[in-house]
Amino acid sequence: MNADLPYATKSLLSNDSTESKFDWDDRFDFSSGVIAFHWSVGKELTDLNTHNVFLAGVNRADAEQSWRVLRCPSGEESRESVEPFNFYVHRASKVDPTAAPDGCDSILVLVPHEILRRKEDVSRLPREEAIAAYKQQIGDERIASVREAVLKRMAALPGLQRLREFILDEVVDTPGSYADLYNVGAGTPFGLSHGFSQLSLTRPGAQSQTHTNVLFVGASSRPGNGVPLVLIGAKQVAEQALKVAARLQKAST
């Protein structure tokens, strides 16, 4: 099963109803959520490299506060202030000219953000209503504040001072939209975190604890998140499934 493990255990394997649900097992520790801005820009952003990290480091207090979102418990209420924070910008056209038309550019901005907070009453709603309720946890006002802060920080680079004037199109993703698009628990696209309680052998294994005929694969199961680890996990699950199939075939002959 390649559905996200915390989502699958609650919404698929534990759902006795024929109605589609969106819920997740919140006993786990999750990776950071993100607000992602996908911008089509009417000029080339030559001041940016392929990978760019903007760190908040005006003083020690700001630097420490900027990592708070990555340590924020899932049940904690969102901050009133969105700053300071660190963020990442990817400019694909630096190495792939087909990523944008001539004279234009496209960038992805990833801003760490709190994950969704699971609500027991929402978990009982039909999927569409549950997703709508969770999307309200990161509203338009919060997104606008984060966008403004990003543009202000990027304006420190000479070629990006008027960036907002050249944004032709925008797509915004939040933990709510990631939950809707990909059925990921808590709305994080990175799966479970890699703390000591969820590292290596302490991370959920491929074999389901409740269904002997279900194997999990993906960022939230062993060996972990990130493309290389997920591909290793997929190979291991495929090999395990083939062994089970061969054993069942042998038993039936």
C-alpha cells in the first residue's frame, strides 16, 4: 500500500464505513508542514541559483525562533506572527531551460509551517467536509502574511526588489491542499519525522500490524523519507511481496 501510513491505518484499514473519510493516526511525530508558492515570473531571476536558502539571522534570538516551527507540537496553536522564519527557493530554469519560456522564469518557494491539528469531530465527517474544515486552519490572511514576508526578504537581492510586479501566475499549496491532493497525514508532504523514536528499527515497518496481507511503502514507513530511502523501501517491499506470493503459490500446489 503506497498511501501514507498514518492516513491509511485510520482512513482505509480502520474505516468500517463505505463513505470516504480523511483521518490520520496522530500518535506519531510528523515532519514539518509547508506553505509552497509556485510563481510564474515575467523576467529571468538571474540573482538566484538552482537551490537557495534564506536564513533568519539578524540576532541569536531570531535565529533560534526561526526554527521553532520545526519543533512546534502538532497540538499547539499557530503563532500570531509569521516571522522570523527560514525558507527555501528552487529555480529549476537555472539548469533546465525548458522550465520557463525565454525571458521568463518559474520558482518554488517552500516555507516551513505547522502541520494540521487533528480534530476528533472533524474525523467523523465525510472526506470532502473534513478536508474543507482542515483547509481553514491555514487561512488566506496567514498565506498573505507569509507571502509578504517572503517577498520582503527576497527583495534584499538587487534583481528581486520588484519581484511582486513580475509575478504572472501563482499556485499556493498548504498542509490542507497536500492533505486533499495526496492523503498525507497531518498535511505534511514529508511523512513522519526522523526522531530517535521513529528512526531505523523504531520506525513503522512495512508489515501492517492489523492486516497480514498489507505491506506499507512510502515516506512514513521504514527506512524513511526522501527519494533514495523511499525507493529502497519500495524495492524491499516488492521483494517481500514476491516471497509471500511464491510461498502462497507453493502452498496451493
